[in-house]
Amino acid sequence: LKVLATSRNRREVVEDLQEGAFSWKTIDAERRDNQEDIYAFVEARCQADPLVAVLQRAGMTAAEMASIVQEKSCGKFLYAVTLLRGLSSGSRTIQSRADLEALPKGMDDFYKVIFNQRFPAASTNSALQPLLGLLCVKQQPLGYRELAAMAQVSEDQVSDCLEPVADLLRFQLSPDSDGSTFNDDDWRISFDHVSLEQWLTAKSDGPSRRARAGSF
């Protein structure tokens, strides 16, 4: 029996693999073929609507967009996917090439920019904070009713609070739903990617051990 498994590069996983009878290999996200894949992905997406119009307004070509995103992503496909999704939905905008070049590198700074823009004052994040905390510690996706009960707010308040970060969340129909209706009780909510949970909860490496998300 041969088993092939993949994992994010997390210490608690890697250490067990190193100590066990496993052969393992680290995949470098910044290797050339991965960088080329990111470039090709971005270029192809930017040649289709609605991103064609976004680039036209910014006076850029798909190749220029792909080159900048490839460099900014630091080998993280998630960076490219999240950025293009935001541009497609209108939750993120660029007016020129300079706006794109001003974007931060890597996911940590990318999340920090998003949260600073959407929650410029600490008070604007206060209602969302307990909901994000619940999503960080959940064992499985949670519904509106469950989140409301645990946070002691109404289901409408849950919906309103999550709206500013909806593009960073995943909304899935409950396994019990037959798909014929779309009531709040039918939906289950989780982070779209585990990297957001890690950014919100983890500390940086090194002696300072500062929170990666800073004030968030």
C-alpha cells in the first residue's frame, strides 16, 4: 500500500513526518515552474470578462497584469485567485498600473491591507471580531443560526457583520438541504482558505512572537 498525502508546511505536521518512517519532499512555491503557472493562470483569466474591462480602464494588458501579480504573489496561487476574484466582483479596484504595483507582497500583508481598508477604526471591527473568532475555532462550517446563538446576536446581525468580508468566506449549502430553497438555515459558513485563520490567530516566527494580524 502506498499513500500520497499533501499538507501545508506546518511544524506540527512536518515534525511528525520527519520522525516517522516516511519519505517526504518540500515543494518550493517560488520555483520557476510554479511561477510560470501563476503567470499563465492570471494572463488567461485577464483575457476574459469581467477582467478585460478592468484592465482596459487601468490601461494595462493581460501580460502586464500577469507579470506584476506573479511577482507580488511570492509563489502563492491563493494571492492571485483572491486578487482576481476581488477585481471581478468589484470589492477591489485599480485605476492604473501604479495601484497594482502598490499592492503588498505575500498573503499576510495582503490580508492586512484588506482589513485596514475595510475597518479603518477599531470600533468598526468590534461586532465582527467574535464571529471571526468562532469561525477560527469551528470544527465544521457553521450556520447563521449557530453563529447568532453563540455570539448572542440576531441572524440579521450576523449577515450584516460578515458582509464586509464575504469575499474571504465560503458559503456552502447544508448537506441536509435539497437545494430547492435558499433559506439562511441552509447555508454553512467557513473561511475560504485556512491561511486567513492562521493570519488571524498565529504569531510570527522569531523571538518577538508578534501577532501576524497585528491589531486584528
